[in-house]
Amino acid sequence: MSTMNFRSSRQRGFTLVELMVGVVIGMLSILVITQVMTLAEGKKRTVSMGSDAQVNGALALFTIQRDIEQAGYGAVVSPDALGCVVNYKFGSASASSFTLAPVVIGDGGAANASDTLTILQANTTGFSTPMLLTGASAQSDDHFTVASTLGAATDGLMIAVPVTQDATHACTLFSVEGASTNVLSNTNLPHASTSGYGQWNAGLGTIMPTGGYPNKSYVLNMGAMISRLYAVSSAGNLTTSDLGLTTGTRPATPPDAYPQIVMMQALYGKDTDGDGVVDTYNKTAPANNAAWQKVLSIRVALVSRSNQYEKDVVTTAAPGWDVGTNTTVAGTTSTCNGSSKCLQLDVSGLTDWQHYRYKVYDTIIPLRNVLWNN
């Protein structure tokens, strides 16, 4: 064999078959690597989004718990006023009302609808103590005569409470506003002006009880009162909205506080036998003062959802709210977590609900201001 022929056989390269086999092997390798990376990235997103959902749920529940722990401050110093209907009117707006209670649960009604929570508390720079009327106050009066105005301040909100509350003797919200000849003093609590914060006084003559407030009625010092509403928006976010001190209304579009909180459920914890221990949880709104005094705690559950949409069905049943076994809980329960009982939190109204992961956060919050005042 010549030298030329030998070199020619060594330099002829790959055959077409060898190239095709190499391409196939390379494509298979790329396919496997892509699948592994896609699976790993999916798992990473699931874990990451799950972590975000856990943080949102924990922080949302902590925020609600913190507010409920302070609920009723300054408003429930006298248990006999619990449940009183508080009438108010701001400027030219229509008259409205709320219940004098630390927490009011708004029942969502439908099985897959969220409840709302309205939390009421005084917000003063110092302390909040009631002020006893030392004389009767007529509906047409522009002030209250009290034993002491200690703690009162101009622009502060107050709630007048009659000695006896009923359908014709309700509570009234007003603002401390003086005039040139009617100023805030040691015993004089004016509500004369109707401008600025005084717009809370614009319609007092129409919303106060016809007979006014008799001697020994009293006034609650609410200061920069907080009336905060927690709700779940249609977008699946926990929202908060306060009753505006300068508007007399809540925002038309409540701001989001925490995302991906798709359900909130709440129950009143009631002591029905008077032994100081909660023995029943339900959503039945107390009908009178005696019933409100039996409410010692609030039980809240939040359902947090991961923002990661899963191609496969990952949730086949409604999340369960473990309510234990030692107390009576209204609603249909099923056995869960051994011998415990669970309320099913229906999230089936959410779009593609089975393709998301959920976690339930719950807690029992004592109404400390109610317990201490009792």
C-alpha cells in the first residue's frame, strides 16, 4: 500500500450512519436533561410558592389576632352596654349604626363564602375611662355635663350610653367640639360645632333618643376610634378597611393586606352555663346584652392558597378545620386527625380549585378587655 492511500483511509471521517446515531444520542440526552430541569424547576416553584402561602397565612392570622386581643378597649368598660346600637351621622350622609361590641362576625351565609370581622376599640393618647353624666341631657342640648372630662380631647369621638338601652334608647356617636361660649372644661363636654370633625355632630338632633340622656347615663371616650373591617376580596386577598374619622365612611375599594387568603371563617366562643369556660362555638349573633356577655372569645380560621397552578389535580377534598373534641361547634363535622372533628372549608367556588394547594391557619383569641371588665 502506498503512503498516499494510507493517509486517505485515515482521513475519511464519520459515516452518515455514525452521524445519525450521534445526533439521536445527543437529542435523547437533551430531552432527559430538559425533563429533569423542568421537574426540578416545578418542584422549586411549588416549594417557593408554598413557603409564600405559609408566610401570608401566618402573618394574616397574627394581624387579626393582635387586633382582636385589643378589641373592646374603652368600649366595653361597662358590660351593661354590650350590644347597644350606636347611631351616627356624618355631615349630610344618611344616618347609620353599628353594634357596641368588641368583635362582630358577619356571616358569609353560603357554604363557600367568607365571613367578615369588624373590630372596635378606643384609640386615645392617654387612657380611656367613662364619664358619668351628673344631669339629664336633652336631645336639643349641645353639651353633656359630666362628673369629670379627664382624658377627653377636642376632635375625640365619644359614645353616649343611656342608663337603660332598648329600641327607643340607643347609644349615640359624637365628637368633642366646642364653640366660643361652650368650651371643653372639667365638667363640660361640648358637641356644639358641626364643621371639621364636628361633622359627626351634624345630625345629633335627629339620631339621639327623643327623651335625651337621663342623669347617670355615661359617655365612653373613644378618641381616634378604630372600627376595622376584615374581609376576603373576590380576588382572594385579605382586605382591611377602617371607618374614616374625616369621611364617616369606609374606602369603596378596601386595600389588600395579605394576598392569597381565599377564605376566612369565624365563630363566637360562648360560655352558656356561666362557669367562665367557653363550651359552645357558633356564628349566631348575640341578640341582647345578656347574650353578648356570654361571648368570651373568637375562633378564626384562614385558608391560604399557594399561587402555583399545578397541571395535575393536587387537592381532591375541601381543607379541614380541626376544631377538637372538647367543645360543641355548630356545623357539620367529620372525624379527622385521629378522633378529632373537622369542619370542611368549601373552596370549590374558586376557579380550578383542585389545581392549587391550601393550608388552614386557626386560633382561639380571648376577648381580654371583656374578661377583665367582667
